[in-house]
Amino acid sequence: PSGFPKVVFYEHFANYKPGTQPSRTKWTYDIGTSYPGGASQWGTGEKQIYTNKTENAYITKNGTLQIVPLKKTEKGKTFWTSSRIETTKKYDFSCPAGKKIRIQAAIKLGDNLPARQLGIWPAFWLLGSKYRGNYQNWPSIGEVDIIDTVNGSPNAWHTVHCGFAPGGPCNEWNGLGNSSPFSRGKFHLASVDIDRTNTGGLWSGEKLVWRIDGQVVYTLVGSSVKNQTAWTEVTRTAKFVLLNVAVGGSFPDLAANPKPGLGSTPNAQTLGGVKSGLEARYVAVF
């Protein structure tokens, strides 16, 4: 894109054969219900078990990555599986002083009816690399949700988590954010810029700028966070990219309609499959 002369990371999923999976040198497949020694249920009360099976994450005949949540029944027990992949340490990136970087993907969300997607929680997001191997230092390491959305909603949320929880400079556990329209069943360009080009280079003037299909949908400036340490962990330290589809958890539970409440999603009407999944053409850092 103009203003971004350098390609830091570029993964075009059409470079893989249909039926295979993205390279393990570029991507780590998170497994189970937590990081090793990390918070249970991925820290948010999610119900799915993450796998590295091709039924949950595979390259389609159209040369895209498809992540698929699946509802399973074995020995009389019903459970959910899905996939969550993150870029490997080799591809960690950060924004240099006086520069800006853009993290972008082309993403399509499944268009099952909202009543059939209660608990389905796809996301394209960033975490601070200091989280690797520690798993106890969230939200201080900085999280940037480029898009996440729940329950089949036609809107996506754009959010930052930082500082400490509960409360803190990023209003945890909610974070600081905004939502914008993100229609389902079609591809959209979703991006965030980490922008440190402000004159004088003070942390308070650094900003994050989210775009959907090239249109600015949310801007967050350091001065509105009012905490230098918390903000610079977001803008100045190394990050990695994640793509996943969770099932259940605090966000879909509390956003559920008509009966919000922790543990309320998924329900018996929730469907798995491609039409509840996330599809990506590419992921890039410029």
C-alpha cells in the first residue's frame, strides 16, 4: 500500500496446495484449552478445544485458509473443536520510531443466521511477544484486536487491551474500542496501522488507526490512554498475529440475545461448519 514501502511479512494462502495447512515455520497451531501453564479456557471461558487437524484448518480449492468450528459428539458427550494459529517468533515485528506499519488481512466471515451462531467468535488480532512463554502478563503486554465479532453479528469490534485488569488505562476487562459494519459472506480488507510518525515522537501522539475496506473506522491516540507505560507496550514492542474461531466465552456470552450471561453460549441451536467459520486470503505486515 502507498506509504508502506517495505513488506515485513506476507502469507498468501494460494501458495499452498488445497487440503494442506499453512507452514509450521510461519505458523504455530495452538492446541487444547490453554497455553502451557496459561489461564484455563484461554482466559475467557471459551468452550472449544483447539486442534491442528485439517478438518479445523485447511487450504481451500480457492487458495484461501478456512478455519472451521465443529460440533462433535463422542461417547454421548458433545464438545466443540476449532483452530487458532499464530505467527512464529521468527516473524515477530514492531514499529520503529518515526515510522508506521500496517497489519492487514482479507477476511470473510461465515453467514449462518445469528440465531445459529450464538457463541461463535472469530478474530484477527495481535498480542505482545512478551506473552510467549509467560502467559501470566496479559493485558500489560498489549493486545490489538483488528476485528473480532460474535454471535453472527453484522458488526466487528476494534479494541485495545493494555495496562492491568480490572480497570486500568484500557478499561479492562472491556478494553478501549469501537465497532463498525462488517457484512458476512463476502471478503473485506481489515487493517490496523501502528503510527509513530507524529512530530516530536512523543508517546501521547502515537496512534492506532483501524480500517475496513480502506475506510477509517476507529482511531485511538496515546493521549486518550493517559498512561505512557501501558501505551508504549502497545505501540513500540514486538507483536505477533493470530487468527482463530473461538466457541463460547465471556464476549459472546455477555453479548447474547435474548439471554445474556456467562456460560450462555453456545446453545443447542449453534451450528458449526464453514458457514460459522473464518476464511482468509492473505495476512500481511507492511
